[in-house]
Amino acid sequence: MRALTYHGAHTVKVDTVPDPILMDSDDIILRVTATAICGSDLHLYRGKIPSVEHGDIFGHEFMGIVEETGPAVTAVQPGDRVVIPFVIACGSCFFCQMDLFAACETTNTGRGAILNKKAIPPGAALFGFSHLYGGVPGGQAEYVRVPKANTGPFKVPGTLLDEKVLFLSDILPTAFQAVTNAGIGNGSSIAIYGAGPVGLLSAACARMLGAEQIFMVDHHPYRLAYAQRTYGVIPINFDEDDDPADTIIRQTKGMRGVDGVVDAVGFEAKGSTTETVLATLKLEGSSGKALRQCIAAVRRGGVVSVPGVYAGFIHGFLFGDAFDKGLTFKMGQTHVQRYLPELLGHIETGRLAPEVIISHRMSLEQAAEGYEIFDKKQEDCRKVILTPGDSAIALPEGDGPALVLGT
């Protein structure tokens, strides 16, 4: 089969690799019909995540048709159309029983990213996201072996286009968890740092849940303009405003700050010279610039919600400010399976239209080009989806001005 594989920082290519086979009794083989490039994939692409090996298959946002099932699989059958959560969970361990699927303690053969892990087992394995998270081949491929298929695959109606439901695999539940963790509801105010795919869908979820004010901070004018036009955000370009938190506070009631804030940037935030040097010397693992801004922008008693990936030490965390303001922090990988039925309902009723953020539709064979375009923010790229087996991708009827490459 054909699959996107890693060959060093900023070097990926589509190779012919062996087809996957059933390995455990509760595995399925999935024929991929749509996959996507996630912002988290760029961390791998840039060589920022340890334990990524040459030949690893990337991709944790994908869906398709069940081709083959193991003898213990009862939840799906060949021919079913399913979305695959990026979190691989067993469904029966201590954490899965609490719907904390990303903390599943049975699926990850890697050590996880936690430094002070003591005897604690790692969290769940993830598709296509390094050997820290199990080294499980990802979904930017024609076929995928899906473990724990009685817990993961989520059936979707044939009446909905792939791209309307594809983001149920990761970025839509990630955005929804981030916004609900922030306690956003009718009349709330929220600041979202990062206007990438998760940030944009966080704005969509916040708007759906009744947020009154949505501030969005980024430094790519085209992304901010899109968010303002599509979700009615108040845009702030940090290349032009060196203290977005102050600007946000001055526009909130009583100058108290926002009710909740979402850090959809994570450890590759554009930080200070000091942070750049410390990160280069491996003396810290993450830039704390976005997180410091979040702590500053939120009101007393508010919530800082962090879906952006962080690792290791952070310079200038400002824990004293967080204590003084009585803040709550909620963060971590997404418990995808928990949210799927509710989010599918919102898509079916039209309350959410996650597919509108797609800017580029490409074939799997063009995946390397897609990574470069997404990484360098070329052609006003917001989100790239890939279709295996096609050299030309048709634009869905009635859709917006997304670029169609390969025609």
C-alpha cells in the first residue's frame, strides 16, 4: 500500500510499504477514505518530538470503511463506515471506565512524555505519533490496522460527506473539550490563543455554546481575518500588539478579564530570545509565552484550558499569579470517544460545520507537498485533507473556495 513516511526533520514522502494485517483478535483493517494533516503532525514533521523513527507512518485524523475484522470484534463489521479516534483506548481499564480514554493504561507500549513518571503507567497509545505513544502506524495511508476496535471506531451515517465528519477523529472533540473545560456557556467571554485548526474550531464551539465575546490571538493575518469573518471573533495580531492580554482585559466587563481562555498553541509558541536559547540548549522543553498570556488574560476564578501540546520544563510559568487569581487549569489529550455521539448530533443538525475550515484538498500522493504548504502557511492554508487512491480531488458541490490541487 501507499503511505506517508518520515525520513528526518522536514522530510516526508509517500512510499510503498507492506499492507497491515490483523495482529490481535479485536483488531480491524480499515480502508482509509479520508485523512488530514493536523497541527500536531507538524511537531513530528519538524523533528520536535523524540522517538520518531525513519519509516514511521504519520497521521491520526482518518476515517474509512471496515475491510476485515478480528474474531473478537463485535462493535463493527466489514462494510461499516467509521471515524477513528486518535486515542487508542481499551474501554475496560480503570480510566476508560471513567470515560478518561486518553489516560487508558493498557494500550501504550512506550514510556509516554511525562518526565516524573515514577511507577505510573503511561497514558493511551496514539495513532502515528512517535514511539513515546506506542509507535502505532498512522492513518495517512491507504489501509490501517486499528487496535481495540470494540472501543474506537465510531459509525457515521452515509448521508454525510467524509469531510463533514472526518474531524470527529481529533480536532473537533479537542476543540469542544477545550471550550467546555473552560466553562464557556451562554453570555461567556473567552480568549483563544492560536488560530490554527483547533483554535478555529474552538471558536466555532464557543459560538455554538453561546459565548458573547470571543477574542482570538495569532500573528497570521489571513487566519485572523477568516476567524473574524466566520465566527465573529475579535482578532488580535501579536506581531502588532506586544501585549494581547492587556488589550483583551480592557475590552471585558469591569476590566476583569475573560471567563475562560484556551491555549491552542502549545510548546512551539513564538517566545522570547531567552526561551529560544533555553530550548536550543535543551534546558526547557516548551516556550511559556502563550501560557503566560493566558494566565494574564483570564479573570480571577477563571479557567485556563490547554489543548496545545506541552512537554518538559517551562520558563516563567508565573505560578504565583495563578495562585493569586485562584485559577483552574484543565489540560491534556482529548477523551475523544466521550464526545462523539453529541458532536455528531450537532453536525447532523447543522449547529456545527467543521468542514468549513478546510482550505486544501489533495491526494495522498501529494501529502509531502501538503505538509510543506501547511508548515509554511502558504496559500492561506488552514487545513489540508488527503484522499488515498486519487490523483485529482473534486471540490464538493456548493463548498467554499478551498484549493483543489492535483487537477
